[in-house]
Amino acid sequence: MCGIVGYAGPQAASPQAPSSRPLDVVLQGLARLEYRGYDSAGIAVVDEQVRVTKRSGKLKNLREALEATDTDARQTADARQTADAGQTTGAEQVADTGAGMAADTRARQAAGAGQVADAATKQALGTTHGGVAIGHTRWATHGAPTDTNAHPHRGGRDGELAVVHNGIIENFAQLRADLAADGFVFVSETDSEVAAHLLAREVEQTGDLTEAMRATTARLEGAFTLLAVHRDQPGTVVAARRNSPLVVGLGEGENFLGSDVAAFVDSTKEALEIDQDQIVTVTADSVRVIETDGTEVPDPKRFRIEWDVAAAQKGGYPSFMAKEIHEQAGALADTLLGRLVDGTLQLDERDIDESVLRSIDKIVVIACGTAANAGAVVKYAIEHWCRIPVEVELAHEFRYRDPVVTEKTLVVAISQSGETMDTLMAVRHAREQGAKVIAICNTRGSTIPREADAALYLYVGPEIAVASTKAYLGQIAACYLLGLYLAQVRGNLFPEEIAEIMEDLQSIPEKIQRVLDDSAQVEQLAQSMQDATSVLFLGRHVGYPTAMEGALKLKEIAYIHAEGFAAGELKHGPIALIEEGQPVFVIVPSPRGRDVLHSKLISNIQEIRARGARTLVIAEEGDEDVLPYADEVIRVPATRTLFAALLTVIPLQIFACELATAKGLDVDQPRNLAKSVTVE
């Protein structure tokens, strides 16, 4: 959920010539991580002291606080020229902007200027200038989203250390009591402040921030990424991770840390993966990684970031979601690119012997939210091509119901970020039972593909909007590739059959573009329905999970009641919801090849229309059977039944985005939601 950024670069040449780069890097990184969801933000910079500024609300509040601090500093510097050189002040006692800038300003105004004007100026500038900085956007878990509960948190007897934290510390109450008994004073309601004070106490004992981090992480239970800076090590950031994301960016004369590569992609394309329970010490010219037992990691895994900062900008679209919807043709083409080598399908990373894949007798797909809907789509394809039973499980339920998993089970874990905590925990449980795991993921360097036995990456580029669109299509396509790969290994399909299916799959991006080019009808429909309070969705076969996904998108960003149903369930209860004027989207399968399902959907449309429903039908080009019963027909190009989900979902994405926009809502950062759910 939360966003973390760290920076270590050259120290300023002098207090009179400070560098603004640490502040700029961290603020820009936090801005690029806004998509993760947050309710407060803060930054800590180290010069001779640790300077903390933090504010609840959006980043603009933090920027305003920093600008006000600089204004105070300039006013104090100007006052020096006219002040009595003999005057003294207590301004140094209130320079921490995190303690309240109004108090800081009043103290300096009361003190006058004089000899201490230099010190006061330097104190204020220290908040925004220096060689080392850490920043954080917080999603509240322990404690309300207030200035005090925002990160960074100070630690130590006199605030000599600052920490930012992602995750949840499960044993914080016991640790807090222990630290309070030792004289440490807590000012926030957070579990994170416990880590700050615990780390500060360990520094007192060891004299070294890295060793202190080792000792601290040994006592913490739960999930965390921690970044820490200390007054006595002004050129160093030390970080650790357990069950929470962390990557390192490698620059020239500077290095970076982030909860994902978006934090520093404009500064470097070279990155390091940090594995579970590892500690990294970063300076301007060095990166050292150790295990928690102190063992050096001689060759941390490097990877190159394949997209640039322009991909994480709106590019003229009104929202990231709109941009990402319209990127889907190219994104899907990138997912499919280069997969067939000399007539043979390839995975990105594989440590599973083909003999093991030939012996599997069940596949379990584990995922959450949109990724689970993608898994539900491809269940139809994998069972059809490979003749293996496929179960689709919500990851957060999987390990708590004592699932039947054996060495002959293949688990497919789908996660855009690769850091979804529920899915990660399910992966670990499956591996403990002996199952092999293949990860479907968009983010290199993330935890789930690193802990899996094999991986397929989406290559759809960064997805900034909280509501997933292009990653959803990428997940479906990647799972299709996996199904064909398994059919190839197991001999379920002939090579020429796989080649024919791949040819059809590779034609989908062009068809997606046609749907996008004809989006005006759906946009106008959404604008006319901005006052709708409930929308229903019906589908059969791959249209059923598509209906589920259409409803989810509307709930996520438009905040209205929406439900997706298998159309065959109508008579078993949901038809009671139909009343005069009720909008219902119906995803109609192709009339070719599955005539039975097509005719059944036509009957469903007739049933609900007879009861007053407003029928909004998504159907293939040329399907005339729907016309007598549809209030509105939205056309998509003809394709294989199994691939229809890649086309029919797009009008539903556009509808949700346009309706939410018409309602004046923030489609990129919907309320109460975060892009990556990194806690259970």
C-alpha cells in the first residue's frame, strides 16, 4: 500500500550552497507512488540533525509545509543583517518542522536574529537540503491519518533517528511497553514508532545503524519494509524487508531505494532485487546487502527497468485509467511479443522440469480482485486445451480452509504488483505442501515471482490507476500462454494447433484497437447514466467473469451498486432485482460454435426486458439476433469464444471510467482503495 523512497547522494558543498536533489528525488518519487493510495506524507533529511516534515492529506500539503519552512529560513537570514550580533535565542529547540512550523516561526520571531541567525537558517534549510533523505506516503492502519501519525517517525532520546515503515508490526504492543519502561516517549498511535525507538536503542548499544537494524528485525514480528537514517551516520540509509516490497536503484555517484521502481525510474534504469529478510546499507557510492545473520550477499540480483518515466505520466489523457485503457492494444502486443521461438512457447523464468509438468493432475489459480477474475477467464481455456481440472481460489481464503494441495498440484499465482500479501502467503503455503508455483506478474524484482518456481511477466508497463485495466488483459493473455505451454509440454495439442491458436491470439491487439476507436457510443451512454444507482451484469462461459469484472470496475471507481451474475443464475434469485428501468449489461457469446449458449443468452435478455430492464447488449459484429431485444447494442469484433473476454471487457472499462468521471470522481485514486495490498 504505502510508498517508500530513499536517496543517498553527494553532500552539499557547503551550508551556503546546499543541494536540493535529495528533496527533489524524494518528492518526485513520492508523487510517482501516489497511485498506491495514501492519506499522509512526510520526508526526513539529514545534515547535522535529522529534519522531519510531515503532513496528513495529499502531497501538496507536504510541499506547502516545506515551502513555508524555506520562507521562514529566508526571512531569518534577511533579519541577520539588521540584528544585534549579541542577541541569543532558543530557536534551535524548535527547528523540527514535524513538531509544528507555527511554533518554530513564533520562536524565531521572538528570539530576533543576531549570531544565531546562521544556525536558524541552517536548521530550516536542513529540512529540505542534504545528501540523504527518506520519504513516505502512508495508508493508515494503526492510528488515524493525522500529522502526528504520519511518517517518518523519530526514534531515540532526542530524536536522533528517523524511520519510515510499510507493513504491520504484529508484536508492537509488547515492544512498546518494554520501550516505555526504558524511558522512551511515544507521541503517535502507530506501530511504526515502536520500530523507530527500538532501532534507536540498538544504535545506542552497537554504535552502528546496520548492526542495529539486524538486531531490530530479529525482534519484529509481522510484515515490514524499514528505511532508517541517523544523525551520526549522515551519508547512510539502512533498509530491511520482510514480506513487503523493496528495490534499490543504482545510479552514478548516488543510489536510490523504493517500494517499487517507479520511485526512481527517471534517475536510473539499473536496479537490485532485495530478498526476504535482507538488509541493505546505501551510501552515495556503495550498496551493501547482508542477510540478517550478517552474512554478506556477494552478488545481489540485478535487473534493468524496461520502461521510462514517460510511461508513468498521463500523456494528455484526463486520467491514468483512461490512458491505460487506451494503451491496451499495444500492451497486449507486448505481452505476446517473442513468446514463440522456433515454434516452441517459452516462459520468462523456469525452474520446473518438464517431467513434473507432465505429471500434474490439478491446477489451482490463486489471486484477489481483478486478478481472480482473470484467473476465472482462463480456467475455461486451460481445461479446454490441457484437460486438467482448474480451481480458481481467492488467495485470502486459500490457506485458511485446509486446501488439498500435493506435489502433483500446479499453483498459478496472479498478481500485478507481485507483492499482494494474501497471494504471497498463499504461495508460501502451497510450496510448503510440495506444490510447484508459477507466477503471473507485471513487476520485475517483486517478491512473488522471486519465490515462485517459474514466472511469466506481462510487460504491459506501469499501471498507475488503482483500478486495473491493461494488467487485467495482460494477465489473461499470459495465462493463455501458460495454458498453451502446458499443452505443448504435455502433448495435448499438436504444434500446428498451437501455432494456429497463437496466430488468432496475436490478432487480438488490432481488434482491441478497433473497439477503442469506436468508444464514443459507450462514453455517451455513461454520461447519460451518471445518476444511475445500480447496474447489473450478465454473462455465460468467459462472459461470466467478464460480468464480474465489469461490476467490480463500477464499484471501485463510481461507488454505485453493481453485481455480476452467471446468466443461468437469473431464475435462481437475481431476477428479483429487475424492475422498471434497471440497467443490465449482457455479454452475449458468439453465435458461431456455441449456438446453445448464444440462444440461452437471447432468452435471458427477453426475460429481463419483459420485466422492465434496460438491456445494454455487448455482441459480436454481425449478430442480428440480439436486435429485437436490446435497448442498446455495443459491437465488438468476432473472435474465438475463449478470446472474447479480451474484447468484451473493454466497453465495460470505458463505461466505468467515463461514468465516474462524469460524476466528478477521482478515477485514479478511488476512496478507501490502494493499488497494491501489501498487508493481510
